[in-house]
Amino acid sequence: MKILYLLRHAHAAPRELSLSDFDRPLDERGYRQAEAVASYLKEKKMTFDFVMCSAALRARETLEPLRSVVGTEEFQVSEEFYNSPENQILKHLQGVSDEWNRVLYIGHNPGIAFAALKFTKVFPEVLIEGVIPATLMGFQFPLDHWKDLDWWKGEVVDVFQPMIPQTEPPAP
């Protein structure tokens, strides 16, 4: 049995002319969302064997509060995970070592949302409105080997979306 959690990075600051998309940090709301995900994982006593994370600043900043609660020192932070489409996410996951049964993948939309849609035949109603920033989705797969991971084979076992109120008015 393999367990996969997908996490869309937390809410990022708007793109400014002086920053590349890759270098966008979390905004205050995003920091609170990342802390809420860390608290959720700690409360549920949820740990992972391996964590994969996009090297984009907002994804790395989402990972930081999770480091102390995920229960592993096995991290792969890579530019290869930056804005990966769902088929590339699948390929990355198929390359995971079979020694790890519980994997967390932190990435970006639309790849995360499309991967979540395709990993299961029964999509949770709570996600019909979309995979908002800091959405954590857990899937269980009846597999012994990550190389056998494929679309439509998973069962959703967990969904968490931190409901953090927005503190600043939305941009017009």
C-alpha cells in the first residue's frame, strides 16, 4: 500500500515586475496557511517517509513549518517540480524509491489539481470549487511499487483546506 499526499503551495504574494514567478514569496495569509497545515499534520500525527518539493520560493516557504512535523529528514527540493503538469508529476512519483510508503509532494497548480482529479475516480465534493492554495489531499493506492502508480487507481483518504480569512482587500 502506498500513500500519497499532494499539497498545493500556500497563498503567494502577487507577481511584481521586480520578481520572477519562481521567486514569489508567500504573503501573510500564505504563512498562516502553511502553519495551519503543519498544525493539522501534527494534530493527526501524520508523518511521511519522503517529501518532494518544488524549488520555487513559495513552495519552499510552505515546506518550512512542516519540516518539524513530517517525521523525516528525506527531502528532495528540485526545480524539476516547478510548475510541473500532471503527467510530469506522475513521472516524478513513479521514480520514488519503494522503501518509502508515505510521500508528500508540494507543488503548483494547475498540475496539482489535475493530478488530484486523475488519481481517483471519485473526486471529493469539497474540492469541486477548486484546489485553493494550501489544499492538502491524501490518496491511498493498492500498490507495492511506485513505478506502478497510474491514473484512476487511488482512493481519497483525506482532504484539508485551511480556512484563513483574508486580511487585506482583494486587488481590483
